[in-house]
Amino acid sequence: MTVPTLDLKGTYFDFGYAHGHAFRRPIRAYAEERVALAGGSAWTGRELSRGEVLALADACLLHHREYAPDLVTELEGMAAATGLSLAELIVVGGFTDFIDTVAAANGARGVLETKAVDDCTAFLVPGSRMADGVAAFGQTWDMHEGSTENIVLLRGRPQNAPDFLTFTTAGALAMIGMNEAGVSVGINNLMSADGRPGVTWPFAVREMLKAEDLAGALAALQRAPLAGGHNYLVMDATGAAANVEAMPTHSHVAYLAEDALVHTNHNLHESTRALERPREPESQADSEARLADAERLLDRHDLSIEALQEVTAHTANICHRGEAPRFVGTCGAVVTRPASRELWAVGGRPSEGSYERFTLERTPT
């Protein structure tokens, strides 16, 4: 499918209002669905009323205001366009972090096993592995297959930060993106046992996309009091890159060296594994298989952008078709080359679709 684009201009409130106006119906549907799921035992090990769920989201909102007040203003614009509360929108965009918050509030640390919906495969590739010598990033984005129709590429032109492109879904401020300075950010979901009221991952990604280089992006992530666990992959225009397994109370940073750095949905470092909720055996095996496949496919020194796109389309394990009962499949993918400010995106399974190329040029000052 062609990835629809939405240009965001003006103030942060204008950004949110335009986003909410364009996707009012799916955002409202997401809110109803995700608030209900967050209160169900299948996801978090406990049953909560709608009021209890939204009270926890309100507690998270306080941390979002302190961390990125301009992005909360953007959320206020979305609220005005959709008729939803800010608490509901925190759940809409940050659901996979928010359920870590709910689970931990139940005292579930270390014992809860959930049905993970997190089949993304991501990688950082150094220039030494690329035929043209230029480092690149890529990842699939996997979710319930119905989410595919709500994908959008936001092109934002903020007044006090670099322009950005972000591949996301209705109601989420960002998922995977790149800014005009060449900073790229990707993500994988992790399942933390140390969730708490805090900042959800779309806010962290957008704040990182305000940075001019890798150090700035990592600093933006480090100062976030995170609500749940996510893995962040970051690369700047020089090819410097890092993978961060970021749990609410501890993070581990691995810097890109001479080999491709691959991550799926299970923690790799012992310090963060200690904070991970147990995964279903089938989910763990799937994550390990995708990791092994991607590492094998990227173990070359003649890689091209097209080859990276082919990795995301590899159907043995990486590119999924949804199956009952979860129907979680590959809903899209992104490849970026930060040095040239190029981003390629595909909606739906990359094995069945074609990537589109998008670019960002530095705005003259």
C-alpha cells in the first residue's frame, strides 16, 4: 500500500489538531479498544475499571508534562480535534509501555507472563558492511494487522526544532523517524517488570528527534523517566549509532562497531534481562529466530539499501503474516540512510509491497 503523508505546520497545538482531525475516527476507535485492553487480565494480569486505567494514565501525564511540555501541547491539539481526554490519548499512543505500568502496579514483577504483541525486527548497519560505505538503519513494524490501514508518514516542521519524518499510526506522535540533521530513531517493544507512571515511548522518540547528533538523542532518552520497556536504535548522519535496551529503572547501551547490530523483542544484556517479564515460550522462540535470521542475512560486506529492504521482506521468520488468534503480522517497514537524509517506507508486508523514498533537506537559517 502507498504510505499516506500528512504535513504538520504551525504550532505544536496545530500539529496535534491536524493529526487528530485527519484521523479522528481511528484514534477514537483505538482509544476505546486500548483503554479496555489495558484493564484486562490477558495483558496485565489484573482487572481494572475504565476509571482506574485512566487514573494511571493521568499519573503518567504529569511526567509527560515535565519531560516535553510542547509535545503535551500537541496532544492537547489532538484532544481538541478528537474529543478525547489527554489520559485516553496517552494510552492510545503509548499502549505497549502503559501496560507495563499497569502490570507493575499489580505487583507482577518477575512472575507475569503475557501474550506479547511485539514482532518487530530492527538493525543498525555500519558503513563497513555497506557497498557504498554509508551506514544505514532498518526495521519492520509488526502489530495487529488491522493497524496497517491507520499508518501515516508525518512530515513535521516545528518552529524550534529540526524538521522530521516519522512513520507512525493514528494517534501516536511518533514510532520510527528521522530528522533533517540525519538523526534516525527506531524501536522494538520490550516487556518490563519495573513499569511505573512515567513517559511513554512515542514522546521519547519525538524528543530524540529534536537532537542534532547521537549524543543529543541519547541524552534526550536518558532524561526520560520511562513508563515501560522499549529498545531504541539510534543513528546520526556520521554513522555513529547505538542500541539501547531501556527499562524504566535501568538501561544498557551498546554502540555500533564493525558488525551489524540486530535487535528483536527480548532483552540481550544480563542487566536488563533481570528486569524483563517472562515471555511465552513461543514468543521467545520467535524473537530468537528473527534475531538469528537478521544477523545471518546482514553478515556481508556488500550490502545495499535494496538488500536491507530484502531483509525486512524475508518470510522465513522476519516478515510475518498474521495468524489466529492474535493476527499479529508485519504492518510496514522503514529503512533510512541518515547521511543522505533519505527514508524509505512501505505499508503492509514488505514482501508484498514496494518501498517509497522520502527525503529531508536542511532548512536554510
